[in-house]
Amino acid sequence: MKDEKPGIKQQLQSIASKGSGITRYFWIVFICLIAVLYGYVFLKINDFMNTAPTTTQVSNNLKTTTFPTINQDVVNALYTLQNNSVSVQALFNQARSNPFQ
């Protein structure tokens, strides 16, 4: 009776023979894994895009937001500059008529 364990060489050969069957499907498994990963990322991005902030988050951010202010001295200086020079008046009128120029 032989109740001996197979040798290391036999074990490696059996693993290699089983491994050759697995490597045949490696690319299919790899592509499926990548597809599942992309699907998961896509669903998480979709969840983040559809999530609306709560009213407390909005109110907290509005409290910390600083709104720009215009210095009245600068406004007065622009008005006096506009009134004093004809070329500056033309520049202001041109800017008013076409602000995207």
C-alpha cells in the first residue's frame, strides 16, 4: 500500500496543469473585473451628483461667504474721470454697448 503523499514535483505539476486552464480565461476575468470596477465608479459618481445639500449646510455656507463690496471712492473717481474726458466717455459708452468686447 502506498499511502505516501505526492512529492513536491508532483504537486507543482498538478498546480501548473490547473493553472494553465485558469490562464486561458485570465483576460476574460480581467476585463469583467475592470467592467465591474468602472460600473461601481460610475454609480458612485452618479450618487454624488444627485445628492443635494441640506438646508443647514447651505445656511452655514452662506454665513461664511463674503460678498464683494465696491468702494464708493473708486466709483466717484470713475464718474469724475468720465465727466472730464471725452475719450474716456467714448470708452465707457463703447463698453456699455458691447460688454464682451
